[in-house]
Amino acid sequence: MMTTLKLVRTALIAAPLALAAGMASAGGLSEPIVTTAPTPVPVATPEPMMQHGDWTGFYAGGQIGYGQVSSDALTDDINGATYGVHGGYMYDMGSLVVGGELDIEGTNGESTADNVQIDSIAHAKLRVGYDAGDWLPYVTAGVAQATATFSGTELSDTGGFAGLGAEYRVSDSMRVGAEVLQHQFNDFDGTGFDFDATTAAARVSFQF
């Protein structure tokens, strides 16, 4: 009788141990569950947009430069410094900037061999530029009026011009720039002389 009780007790103890061992070997509760982390999705970084300035407004300033006048009717080219003032208005349309300008320049260019002196030149300009932030490259064209002295007689005539320029905004109210213009005058004031003139100038303008 005692032997039978021992066998039953042993069976009761061994049965749970055998069950636990079977569950472990079969990948039961003791085996950890492996989870896969989600793959990160790359987010595209937006490209920086070009910042445009506002060039709209009236402006005025001064310029100083150098000019050369050439003609088949002259013994020598006429060279000399130029200096003057300018004023105008521009309208910023986004990427495109359009405007008009008036300027007048004096000069000390003279040909003593031909007794000819260039006194002044004035421009009525149309300007079209590209708003590149603090930079404004532009093209310009229009009508020019030159005054010259031939053998003591003052004469004047109109012609055409075209050119290129660029300005840089130093502050909200001040900008600096440079401009090159090519002029042409045909039969200047009925004298039969045809003139070509090239001017290059450094400019300072104040916007208001």
C-alpha cells in the first residue's frame, strides 16, 4: 500500500515537470517573440527658394566715369571723364523689374587738333532688369541728346543708345552699380559728322 502511494505521488510531481519541459522544447511561452522595427521613410528636404527683393520706388543719385567719342571725321578720338546726376522710378513685378530714368552728364573730352569739344550728354532710358535679391542686372536703351562745340559754335543733336548695367543693394535706401552705354549720332546737327560714343560709369543711388 505504501509503495502504491509513493508511485502516485511521484507521478503527480513528474507530470507537471514533463509538461513544462515539452512546452519549452516546442517554443512555448518561454521563447521570446521577435518583432521587426518599421523601416524609416526618408523625408525630402525642401530646396531653398530664391529670395527676391523689392526694387519698387523712386530713386536719385550721381555717377562718375569715362567716355570715348570716335568718328571718321576726327583726326583723333575724344576721351575724357564724365560726371552727372540721374533719377528715375522702377516697378518690381516679381522676377522682372521695369522702369524709366533721366540723366545728364558733363564731360571734359576735347580734340584740340579738330577744335571739337563734347560738352554734355543726356539720356531718356527704359530699363528692364532681373530681380536677383540684392542684385539687379539690367539692359537699357533709349534716346540721347549730346551738346558739342565745333570751332566755337555750340551744336546739339539726338541719337540712340543701348547698354548693360548692374546694381547692388547696400541697404534699403542705398545701392551702388555700374553701367556701360554705346551711343550713335548720325549727321550731327547737319554737319555731316557721324559719331560713336562709349561711356562707362560707376553709380550711387538713393531710393525713397
